[in-house]
Amino acid sequence: MIVAIDGPAGAGKSTVAKLIAAKLRYVYLDTGALYRAVAWKALATGTDTTSPNAMKRLCESTQLTIRHAEDGGMVVEVDGRRLTSEIRAPEVTRAAAQVAAIAEVRSWLLPIQQGFGRRKDVAGIVAEGRDLGTRVFPEAPVKFFFKADLEERARRRHQELMTAGKVNASDLSETSRALDARDGQDQSRDVSPLRPAEDAEVIDTTSLTAEEVVEHMLSTIERKAAAHQ
Ligand code: DC
């Protein structure tokens, strides 16, 4: 069983995907972390994150490994180095949106994500990102597309950054601007732009709690899983 969740930043995808994975004993695939890991290596090696040729060479010389964390999350390793909070830094976030617009990077990451989805040793996977339902797992029996008002998404992202000690309270408008700019990039790029799959259920999470979203999704998943068998 593959559950695909797409949507813009701050719509609640990671929180909900982890809760669903824990409830159903599925594994969690955070595809944004893969783009972030590639962007992190590009910054660490001084590679031009806007150059398709340079990024292609970088990908081809990279060993990327996905591991499960004890807390149910996902950890990515680049060339044997375990990456955690460093891929959440603002400069990596900006660079990730740039490398995600490069077709060569997307095609290199595609089989890595699809290979994970074909695993036979797990009951199911919950994968989240921007093109899971449209490109990576078009055959997924259950697809969701989350959306939420910019104001609310910025508030959530700001709260996360504050909890992590990364911003202070006065930076909310900056967080909102950065989020809006990144969504614009994700929606307007030529390759796999952010958009709902035709068969995705769209959920507006603006005024819902994570638990409410999870409850609704679990009933959809149960129904689709029964029909799928
Ligand atoms: O979800 P996130 O913020 O960790 O994603 C980081 C960047 O990667 C963001 O700009 C969108 C991009 N991305 C993508 O293009 N396709 C995916 N499947 C996942 C993330």
C-alpha cells in the first residue's frame, strides 16, 4: 500500500504522514529530505545549485542512503554522513528549491524513491512531497493533496523554527515571504511542478488539527485498501 501526500510547505504533510505511519505501522518517506540532502552537498562542495551540468555530475558521484530513525522518522545519509538538522538550515532550504527545479536532479532521485516504494518487507509506505501522486507513484491507490492559507502555513513553519531556536518572534513576516517565494518556485518550475494529481483528494488543513486530518485520512485509506485487495 502506498499513501501519497503532496502539497506546499507548511500544509501539515510531515506531521500527518508520521502519525499515519505510526498508526498503520507503515514506513515514512520524506522526499523533501532527499532534495535537501543534494542541496546540502552542493553547498558543502561549492557546486552551482542552478547549473544542470554541475548538479548532474554531483548526483552521479553521490551515494545517498535512506534509513529509518528510531522515532519513526527518516534519516538520509550522503556519502556515509548522516544528515539531520543541517538540511533544515535556511540556506539549504533555499538551495533545495533551486536543485528541485533541475530535471537531471529529479530524474536521478526518481528511481531512489520508487525503489523505496517497491519494498516488500513493509506493510505500506506513507510518502510526502510535491510530485508523489503525479510522478513518483502515479499508481498509488491513495493520494492526498494538502492545502492551507499562506498565513496559517507561515505561522506553523515559524512555530517550528522558533521551537528549534532558529528564528525569533519578529521574523514571522520574513518566514511568510520565504515560504511564499518557495511555493512560487515549486509551482512554476517546468519539471514536475507542484499540483494535485487528478485522482487526489484535496484537504484544506487551515482550520483542522493534525488529529482531525489523520482521522479523516484513515477512513479513506481503510476504504481504498479494502477496494484495492
Ligand atoms: O518538503 P520540503 O520543504 O522538505 O522540500 C524541500 C524542497 O524540495 C522544496 O523546495 C520542494 C522540493 N521538493 C520537490 O520538488 N519534490 C518533492 N517530491 C519533495 C520536495
